[in-house]
Amino acid sequence: MKQVLTLLLSAAALAAAEPSQELVEMAKKSPQSSAFREKLLAATKEADRKAGKAWAGYQGQYVFALDSAPAPEFFFDETPGGKPVRLNGSDTWIVTASGATGRSHNFYWQVDGKPVLAAPLLLPNDIQGYGPLSYEKPGVPQGKLSEKIVHTSTIYEGMRADYWVYVPAQYDASKPAALMVWQDGQGLANRAGNARLLTVIDNLTHEKRIPVAIQVLISPGLIGEQRMRSVQYDSVDDKYARYLRDEILKDVEAKYNIRKDGYSRFISGESSGAICAFNVAWWHNEHFTRVLSRIGSYTSIQWKPWEKEGGNIYPFLIRKSDRKNIRIWMTDGHNDLENNHGSWPLQNIAFANSLKMKEYDFHFFFGNSQHNGTQGASDLPEALTWIWRGYDAAKTSETFVMDPAEKAKPYFRVKTLNRE
């Protein structure tokens, strides 16, 4: 299961070209020009065009391409899209589309009444909807990423894990900084990757939408050849929280001036990394109060009947426990996983309803994404701005309360099935 989740998360990159503003604009203004055709063919792979996966996008504007002899149909966010146009003298078809930024979208083509989709799941292709704050901006200083640091644990005896520290340009060692911790940090450390974390941190810090914060990006560990990701992340106990506090952060705090109050500390993750982040805030709320949960694995991955609880318990544990001081932004999609460990969409809905019942300060976006990072990458600026809203460096605590607008809304409900 750990390998399956890793592959699915890696699939978020898709086989797509880097979003290109020029290519999208040319597709709308001069799709039949030789210049556009050359740029399109250079920016997309023939295999992707034949498989119905080729696209480029910029701030919610997209162009999609398919190689097909028969005329195709195009679907965007699972509804009929624009009419495809065949490029002169070729079997390449294109179509443009617009979508809201801050959320992921999906698309697929249909030829002769049959979807052009990869087996066995036959799900649409997910794509990011980056907004302006997910792109590098002139005049915004970039922080500095450390070299990879290798840590050997005593709490997880003999486990070796890598981590990186990202220090924003505004950091002043004479002033204690806030702290943000990211699980599966090995992917987030790549500035050019689809997550765009470092660029978003630069932009939000520059615009003072988030406080100056030291970023710690941690990878899962290894004991010999054994991958420890699920053991660390999916176990419903405080072992990882102690490992983070007593080992990783102890070392980081020796090098940087970091605030100790939970009010100034944030933790995030995707999939099993998301339940890991919530675990830390749940079991050690005095150290972390702000959580970002994306495609959270609130399922039974580490559950062992009569022996060990799994993440599936959380929707019920939240309802039956005193409310903790946690502010949390959650996202998931109706195309997320269904397997022997559980239903990711249904568990995230139940989790959100439990937070609502106990009047947590939470936000839940439920879209159409699969088990990948597209939605998390798309709404990252909005999520971080929301989580850090109202932050005051002069304070060391705040009791988070549910927004009155959320309190007035109904519970989340599954109203229809997405099948006949």
C-alpha cells in the first residue's frame, strides 16, 4: 500500500508541459499559425497527445491537445467542454478552456463514444489551477534552502531520515520566527516541482500574508531497507510527535531562533502525511495548533483488530473527545481512493462533519481530484493565508473558534452517486 500511495502521489506531476502563458494566448488568438503549431509540438510529447494527457496552462487558462484521426469530444471538469479544432494538415486537435484558480480541474477526451483514458481506473486527468501567488514575481526575494541533512533517530531506533530547512529572506536571527513543518519534504524541496511551495512561501512572506517562518521539510525514514512512512505517519499515537519535538526540531532550534508557542507553529502533509500532521497537533496541541490536511488518509492503514487503532477512528474520536485548539484547512476530492483500507472521500467527509459538530475552526474543500497533489498545489496560497489569518507576533496564544459563516452552514452530505 505504501508503494501504491507513493506512485499515486508521484502521478500528480502528470506528463504535461510546464504551464505556458504564451502557448495559451497563441492557442486563443492564432491556433492555425505555424508558430503555434511548432510551440505546441515542442511543449508536448507525442505519446501524451495520443494518450489524451497533453496540456499547458497559466493562471486558469488552458490549452489541450490530442492526436486522433476521427473528430474527438472534449470534457472539462467532467462536463462537455469546448469544440475541438483540428490543426491544418494534421491529426492534432486542440481545445481551450478556462477554470477557477485555487482549485484543481480535470479533463478527458472521447473518440467514437469511448473515453481516451488510462486503464484500469479510467479516471480523468487532474491538472493544477495555479493563481498569481504560485508564480515567481519580480522583486520578491527568495529564501535559502539548506543542503540535505541526514538524521539518525533513537526514538525510531536506527532510522535514518533526510530533512531540509528553508529560511526566508526576511529572517532576522535576533527575532524569533514562526515554524512550519512539512511531511514528505523530499518533493517539496524542489523549487521547480509542481508543489511550488518555496515560491508560494516567498510570495506570501513578502506580502506579509504569513509570518516570517522557518520551514522544515522532512522525508519519511528508513531502517535498513524498510520504509517507515506508514509506520511513522499512519499510526494513531504520539511517537512521531515526540520524534519531531525531541530530535528533528531540537537540532533545528539549535541553529535558528524559533518560537516555542503552539500559536506560532504549523504542520502539514498529504495523504498519510496529512494524518501525521493531525496526529501531531492532536497529541501535542501545546506545540502545534495550525494544520493543513490534503487528501488525508483517515483510513485503516495501520489498524490491527483488537491491537492497534488506525486513522479510521478519527471521525469518531473527534466527536467523543473534548475540543482541542486546532485550526485546520482540509481538501479532498470525490475521485480519491477506494481500497481495502477504506474510502478516502467518505472518511474525509465524516472527518469534516466531526470537526463541524465540535465547532472547530476548519475549512473543507471537496472537489473532483484524485489521490495526488493537484488540489493541494492549487490552493496553497489561499490555504496558508487562511490558516495564518489574524496572526499577531505579540501574542503567544489564541483560542480558535468556528467562523459564524461556517456555523450557519449544514453538514456535508453525499447527495448523489457518480454512476448510473
